[in-house]
Amino acid sequence: MNAVSQTTLADSVAFSGVGVHSGKAARMTVSPAAADTGIVFHRSDASRSVRACRDAVRGSDLATVLRDAEGPAVSTVEHLLACLAGLGIDNAHVEIDGPEVPILDGSADLFVTAIDEAGIVETDHARRYLKVLKTVRVETESGYGELSPYDMGFRLEVEIDFAHAAIGRQRYAATLSPDVFRRELAPARTFGFLSDVNRLWEAGYALGASLENTICVSEDGVVNEGGLRWSDEFVRHKALDAVGDLALGGMPLLGRYRSYRGGHKLNFAVVDALLADRSAYEIVEARLPSRRALRGTAGLGVAVAMPAHAPEL
């Protein structure tokens, strides 16, 4: 295991389902890509492509939307981006025949399972990191988000506070690794409030939401049969979203992310603020071991995008 080489999938994986907001069905294939490609979405039904990065973000209200020169290209990319970042995958082609990534069960768990079965391989190109050099903070009327220096990899500290007895105030904190992501974040599902449904439908959102893909919270509590996967599943999902949104920086982060009462819009605003201040970050490249050191190890290593300890730089 190392954190210095760029990675990609060993084989393609396919998914199908509806978009949680559009309600439209889509088929999606995630495939290997060459080093330095990044994560690129291809709309096969419209011959359009867009790379997942800061400059491609069109919207970040209830979901993260990427655009190309013609406008919105693909939406609700955050769970897939979280999966790829969480597992340490730097490069992938994502072909999709609709406007929205399938919501599946509302988490990143099915993405993780399929990619783990396909496998992850290293390239012979060094991984580049976005290293935070000073604190960058964005405040809203009710919360804040900030990135600050952290020497041990990528640290995530997310806190939510809802005026509902089923949720209340919850906090999640961890220095992330693929194992932590798989175990603690990937299965956490998206959630919404029954009282908001009509308003969302009228605005064109949540048209594909159901109890199969969304935790529904009524005045009396969680409606879904079987309840929650964790008592703090709500904040874990917010942390999952943050991993996906922060991946729009284009490289794995070396730093600490803290947020209070945040969401897609705030997460992206912090990424935007960091990249707008050239003194707040530097791009560092991991040092690959010598070819002599690599002899006899081909095919054994799987890179870690957000290690418990920082890579050698």
C-alpha cells in the first residue's frame, strides 16, 4: 500500500437507475483512464464531455451540477466523486446516457462494492496533492466551512444541527483512508424531510426520490422500514457529500476540512476560495520509489488517496 502513485480502475463497472432529482433513468459505466486524465464525464446521449473540477461547476444548491460549454451536462455527481476520492482513484472515464448520476440506494456503498470487485491499479505516474498552506474560511448566516493545514493526510470534521428530534446536533470526525471511507461513510444515505416534498416537487427536485433511496424524516421520526444504518447516519452522509464536493479541487487534499451546518454550496465555496488564493495552497508531487525498489511488487500495491499519514513528498 502506498500513497504516491496515481491510480485507476482495473476494469469497467456499470450501473443503472433513476436520478433522485430528475426522476430520469440513466445507464452509467465507469472505466479505466490514463494517468493525468482526472475524472471525466461523457454524455453519450449528447456527445458532450466535462472534467470534474472547480471550473466545471454550474450549481451546488441541492446537488453538484457540472457543465460544459453548452450548459448543464451532468448532475448529482457528489456520491460517485466521493467514492472515487474515498477509494483513492485519480483517473476514470464516466460514460452516462442521461442528465443525472443514478442515485441507487442513496449512498456510495454500491459504487464502492462494484469498484472493489473490479479492482484498482497503480500507474507509473506520481500523484499530485493540493496541500493547504493557510486557513481559508467561508461563513454563512448559519454556519461555516474552512480548510486549514494538516500534516497527517486529509482530516474531515463535519457538524450538523437540525431542529428535529430525530437528528439534532451530530458530529463526525476522522482522518480519512479507503478503509475508513468504506466502513464509516460509504453506506450513509441521503435524507430529506416529508414536510419539504411538495415544495421540492414544485421546484423540479426530488422527482426520483423514494424510500428506496432516501431517508425520509416526518414529524414523528424516520419513516423508512428498518430505520437508520447508524444513529448518526445524517452527519455521516453530510461528510460523504463533503468528500465528493471537495474532490472538485481536482487533486486529493492534504489538509483539514471543518464545517458547521454546511452542504454542497458551502463545500464548493470553500474549494473555490482556496483555489482563488494562490498563497493558500501549493501543488506537491509525491516521490515515486526507484524502479529497483519496485521490482517484485508489480500488481500488489493499491494507492491511498487520503492516507492516515501523509505521503513522502
